[in-house]
Amino acid sequence: MSLWKIAPSILSADFGRLGEEVSAAEQAGADWLHLDVMDGHFVPNLTIGPDVVAAVAKRTTLPVDVHLMVREPDHLLEAFVRAGATALGVHVEACTHLHRTLSEIRRHQVRACVALNPATPAEAIRPVLSLVDQVLVMTVNPGFGGQAFIPETLPKIRQIRGWIDELRKPIDLVVDGGIGPDTIEAVALHGARVFVMGNAFFKSGDYKRFADGIRGKLASLSGP
Ligand code: DX5
Ligand code: ZN
């Protein structure tokens, strides 16, 4: 199995045909599905809640990676676990007691993910690294799909990759925001292994062809 994982973000899918979009992404060879939950406070946008996550989870056998862009998300964790999330991501900037929140996610026996914004230094997650299964580096400011990749995040990806390698734990390093054919090589070469893609994937017209193209680009790199 490839070490690279493609995670379409359903934020850019056609919500009027969500079930079909989920199936199409799975058939195209997606490895995970990424679902963005926004609260209108931590980020200036509102999206989906546990009911939509449950509807997606019923349509797929893929991991359901839920990215909570929510301030103080503790009271919502259980609802998303019950909805079928297999991973729950919380933002370091949004949790007052981050260690407790991540421990709570683990207690529910789903994968714990810590996410950080472009302006947040890598050091902010260092104390919780041994507690997580995934680190999500935001490569745009969270809140919307279709934004331009922020290249200043690249050194941070490399820094976190180094820490993960030192720990020798199978922590997935995920990048999210502005990822597509023009940026995938740079983030992969800096150490990212999971690529969330919203706009690039769902606006591509042919999901299978798009995913194959991305895998081709990754295969041409020297490899992890
Ligand atoms: C943005 C979300 C992303 C979004 C990425 O706040 O966290 O998951 O869907 O979309 P693209 O790939 O279009 O930048
Ligand atoms: Zn996301």
C-alpha cells in the first residue's frame, strides 16, 4: 500500500448529490474522506454537523476524517464519534486544554489529530505529539475551500516531519489547503504524507483521472 494518501475534502463536493459524490470519490481511489466542520466563530463560515457526517459515513467504507474548526470542541466530540468519525481533528488555537481534549478523543477509540494554522509555530504542538495519530498542517487560513497555498508553511512541515521520524511512531502528517497538481510535490518533498484536496479534486471533472495524475506525480519523486 502506498505511503501517500489522497483525502478529498467534501467541502468542495456538490452537496445536492452528496451520496453520489462520496461514492465517486471512493471509486476514484480516495484513501480517506475529509469532512470540514466550521462553527462560525473559530472560522467565519458554517458547514456541517454530526448528521451530515453520519450520512457520509453510511455511504463509505473509507476512513472518515473529521476536521473540527470549532472553538472549545469538547462537548461535540461524542456526537461526532457516534456519527461514525474515525479520526477527529482539533485546532491547537481553539482548545484551552489541548492535552485533555486529545486524551478524550483517544478515550473514544478514534484517531486523534491536532491541527495548526499557518501563523502558528510548530512548537505549539510539540508537547502533544506523542498523544496524536495525525498532525494536520493548515496550508491556507481555515474557513474556505479554493484558497491559494501559503508557501511559508513548508519549513514547518519539514520540522514536524523530523519530530515524527525521531519519535518513530506512525503519525500521519496531513496538509490541508490549496493542495493540487502545482503544490503536491513541494509538500510531499517537505514530508507530508496525506493530502487533503477540495477544489482541485472535486472541480477536476474526472476524479479517477485526477487521482491517478496525482499518484503519478508522487511516484516520480524519490519516495518517502
Ligand atoms: C479549509 C478546509 C479544507 C478545504 C480545503 O478550511 O479545512 O479542508 O476543504 O480546500 P482546498 O483544497 O480547495 O483548499
Ligand atoms: Zn479541512
